[in-house]
Amino acid sequence: MTVFVFDIETVPDVDTGRRLYDLEGLSDKDVANVMFHKRRQQTGESEFLPLHLHRVVAISAVLASPRAFRVWSLGDCEADEAEIIQRFFDGIDKYTPTLVSWNGGGFDLPVLHYRSLLHGIAAPRYWETGDEDNSFRWNNYISRYHARHTDVMDVLSGYQPRATARLDEVAVMLGLPGKMGMSGDKVWDCYLQGDLAGIRNYCETDVLNTYLVYLRFELIRGRIMEPQYRDACRQIHEYLLASDRPHLREFAQAWRLPE
């Protein structure tokens, strides 16, 4: 089985914000500040924007199969949003992997749906629900309770909103590094500073946390046994330590391997 674990990072969609609120002439930073302000007025507290007003700046992934393991971010730092999202859905269309996320059903995938709508990105395999491939009728990417996409946060909470947990807290509970020098609320500031590489590095560590929590979940539901779990952790740890990317080596050094 090929597992494709993914995570996205987003910034305010200031282009749409300008049109929605008639803000032509304002800088991106000022437009975003207006969007945040209006959101606080709507919610009374939170400035977290509606999902259709997020723009994707990074998608990072772990690809894990019996013969391969890889951590990377789709496209390069110069790739635009449409290219990054196209690469994501092209991979699904080509390989039909099992998707794994943390809150992907509540955030990442809906954002990708809206942005695909904006860019006109076709993804027939992803949207398949059984009309062309009967096997997708009972197991597809869209249904909340189907396994082609496993939202680990959703499953572990028993699909109860009040029982959900933050990825970094669950990761730290399991001896994983959790957040490393950045968090989602700092992404916009980093983007304004031009630090897209830092955002991508942060996203890659988040997706590693997600995969390793998922691996632990595979253990408790009996999909893998304890020796397999420990061996997989050891191999991933060695892969990260041997990487030429400092943030992956730092992750490995901060990871308390299961004894």
C-alpha cells in the first residue's frame, strides 16, 4: 500500500479580498489586515479566515510504501499555487494512494477544493465516487468515513468536535518534536518576509509528525505489529539523520525514539 501524507500552508487570498471589500491600491499586508479585522467583527474573537479565502503557498508530503520513503514539498519555491495544487491531484490521479492527514477533512481538503475551483484543476480520480469505478462507491476520497483518506485527528476524536486535539500536543505526547520554531499563525509574517523556504521546511516537519502519529495509529488498530512499528521508526530516523536538509536532521535529533 502506498500512503501519501500531506499538509498545506496558506496565506490570506488578498486578491479576492481586494475585490470583495473594494480595497484597490492597498498593499497585500493592509488588505490582509482588513480581512482579519472584518473576520474578528463577524466572529467576535477569531481572525481565522473562512476557508475559501485562504491561498495555498506550500503542500508538503510523506510518501511511504514497502519499498520507499520520502519527505518533500511539491514544486519548487518559484512554483505558483496552481502548479502546486495540480501536482497534488496529478499524483492522486496517477497512483491512487491512501491519503493521510491531520484535520485534512476539516481544513486542507476543503481549501484545496476551493482553490481547484478557482484554477480549474481537474482531478477525476480524486472526485470519483463510483460512477466510473465501482470500487470507489464503497471507499473513496470524499466520504468522511471511508479509508482512502484517513483524517487521523477526526478518527482519534471519534468524529466528536469537542474531543479533537492539536497535532503538536499529540506529537509531543508520543515523544515526537511537535512544532519546531514556527506555527501556523506565523506563516503570513514569514511569507511577507519572503521566507517561503522556511514555510516549506515547517510544513515538512508537520507532515512528518502526522505520519509518525499515523504509524502509531496503525499499531493500535493491529495493522502492524510492535516489531514492525519499531523497525519503521528506526528506518525513518536513519533516513532523516542522513538527510542533507538541516531541518530534517534537527527533527531526528529532537525525536525520542520508542524504546
